[in-house]
Amino acid sequence: MIWRARQTQSSVARAMGVTPGSLSHKLNGRRPWSATEIAWAAGRFGVTVDALFRTDGVVGPEGFEPPTSSV
């Protein structure tokens, strides 16, 4: 979702008031999200809270980064 919004993890972390490392741990499931952080993220990206938890591929891209070449 961060990638689709054309934002960086660093910019989202800064806006969220956490370090980039802390955000990375949250995104990778190594640190829990508070209800306030979840609501904030939904508002930041203009989606519902339940959309943040979808696992059918609708919300996030297939990988962590877009392809860098077509070869």
C-alpha cells in the first residue's frame, strides 16, 4: 500500500511518529500495531480498516518492490 501511494517507508514512519525501523518491524509482524496506528494508517491511505487486513491481493502488490526491468 505504501508503494501504491508512491510514498516511502521513511516518510510514512515520520508522519506516524515512529522510526523507520519500528515501522519495518510492524509491517513484518515483529512488533504489534495499536488500534490508533491502524486507524491512522487507514485514514492515511484512504481505505477502510478491514482493507488493511485483506489477504486476497487486492490491497498490496505481489512483491515488496516494483519490477526494475522488463527483461
